[in-house]
Amino acid sequence: PYKQHRIWLSVNIALLLILHTAEYYYPQLAPYSYHSRFDLFFDKTFTLIIAAMLIYYTIKYVRHNYDHEKQQAEEKAAAIKEQNEQLEYLNAEKSKLMSIIAHDLRAPLSNIHNHLQLVTEFALDKHEREMVEADLLKATDNTLTMLSKLLQWSRAQMDGVTVKLSDVNLLDALRNTLEMEMMLAAKKDITLTYHIEPAITVIADTDMLQLVIRNITSNAIKFTQAGGRVQVNAKVEMNECRISIRDSGQGIPFEQQRDIFTLKARSTFGTNKEKGVGLGLVLCKEFVEQQGGRIDFESTPGKGSIFHVYMPIG
């Protein structure tokens, strides 16, 4: 036991001192037993060699065990660090998913709330009520469809972001998303139009692509004044499809443009004081690049912005 080490060391040193002291004062107790000088030489040499070997192998054994334990401790520390990093990554991805869901549901739920408020607070004639109820039903159906897809996609992402690339018809993938955004734009008296050739096919993850286009289009509506325009167009160029979202809004200040795709970008309020979550364009860039695409933009303060999403064609 470790606690007995010093005790036994002290006992051995004391015993050695006692024996040498006794030999010094009483030499007759330790008679000279060597028959020749060779015997004395052999005894001393052999004893020194044995002692040196014992010391060497003892130190080597202790050092080997120390290095082994140190290596195991370092491996355990590295494994724990890796697990912590993985947990932090998963937590960050789950936070992103929650931000995406919150961001994408805020606008359609607000739209449904406005319809219900209109029905309950104002006396509408039969024709007006039927129009509002039809719009409300369409908004509810679109919201349910979007929520179902968001939850399915989020469930698939809970163990980390996975990208499922396939040949996607661009118009079929984005039609419902853009129709919903048109309803939201109309509430701000903004004209949203889109033109996508039915034959365009891209290689993409459908859910990710919808999230990206929905986010950028929502931003365009958010920062455009009433009476403005938002246009979504798609065009094939070489081996890419360029999806352009143009708005006539307030544009991005020059001093903010450099950080627009980073976490340094500040969340700002829209023209109707709409609140953002501050992660939109960061996630858009990340999701586009994970699909093998790229994203850039042009913006002039006071004149509007245009965002380009480039996706490989199928």
C-alpha cells in the first residue's frame, strides 16, 4: 500500500545502518569469509551488477506503466472531448432546426390569425365571408403541408444534418412555397411574381431547397415597402440553374454587406417592424453549399437587393 512505502523504506535504512554500525564496532561479528582477492572482487562486482539491473528494470517497469497510463488517460480525454464536440454539434443543429421551424411558421400563422381576426371583428357580407374563408382554408392547407414537411425533415436531421440529393423538378418543388409567399406578400400590398420553366431539373435536397428559397423570399418581402415588387426567376446557365430573388426594398447598407452570410450579421426589423431570428442567411449559405451549390447577392441601399442561388442541373 502507498501509505506503507515510507515506513518500509525507513525500516530498511534503519536495519542497514544498525548492521553496518555493529560491524564497525564489533568486527568479530562479521568474520572475513573470502579465501582470495578474486572472491572479494567477484562478490562485489556481481552484487553491483545485480543492483544496477534491478534498479534499471524497476525504473523501466515503472516508466512503462506510467507512459501506458498516461496514453490511456490522453485517449480517454480525447474520446470525451470528441463526444462533447459531437454533443455540442448536435445541440447546435437542433437549435438551428428549432429556429428554422419558428421562422417558417411565424408568417403563415400570423396570416391565419389575420384572417380569423377579420372574420370576427368585421361584419362581412356573404360574398366577402366566402372569399375570406376560402383564403383561410388555402392558408391553413399550405401551412399544414409545410409543417408536415418541416417536421419530417427535422426528424431526419436530429442526428446531424443529412443531405438527400436527387433530381428535382424546380417548379414542382417551389410552387407551393412561392404560392404561400404570394399570400404573405399580398397582405403587405406587395406584388410577388415568379417565372420558372417547367422543364428545369436540378440536383438538390427538396426540403433544404424549399427552406432556402422560402427564407430568402420572406426576407425580400420583409424589407420591401407596401406597393413594391418581389420577383423570383430561374434560368439555366451552363451546368447550373440560377434562381434569382429580386426585390425593390430598402437594400442592405454597404457596411453590413461583408458580414451578411456570417454570424456577425445583426437581426434587423422589416418595413412593418417584423422581427427576424438572425440565422436565416447563415443557414441558407450552409444549406446551399451542402447541396453542392453556391449563393451570392447584389444590393444597393434604397434600391433593393437580388439574391442568386446557383444549383447544379439534373
